[in-house]
Amino acid sequence: MTNETKTIPLANSKKGFISVTTINEPYGKDTPTVASIAISLNGSDIEWKVHIPLSNIDEVVLALQSIQK
């Protein structure tokens, strides 16, 4: 799996962004790959970060979509 990073401008901020990528073996050898979502408000420091197991992504996307409605 490649660790391609997608950077999205953070709405309502001047320099902020959301960064989405994958991390292989995030907790040591043989641990499963996770999606990593990080948020920077000032464009350089990461203020928040979450790791989501790949097996939970579909449910997380559905939950986020339901919030948006």
C-alpha cells in the first residue's frame, strides 16, 4: 500500500489544512495499516490527529455523511 497524502484546505481558515494518508505498521511490526487524518489550523503545526483502522473506514464515512445532511 502506498502512503500517498491528500491535503485539503481547511474551511474558514487562512492557512489551515486537513491531511489524509495511510500509515503502515503504526504501532509496531505486524500491526495493521490505518488511515491517518491530521488537522493544522496555522498551516504548520498539527493540532489534531486520528488513526482509523481501514476496516472501519466505510462506517466512518457513512457517519460523517449522515452528520452533513
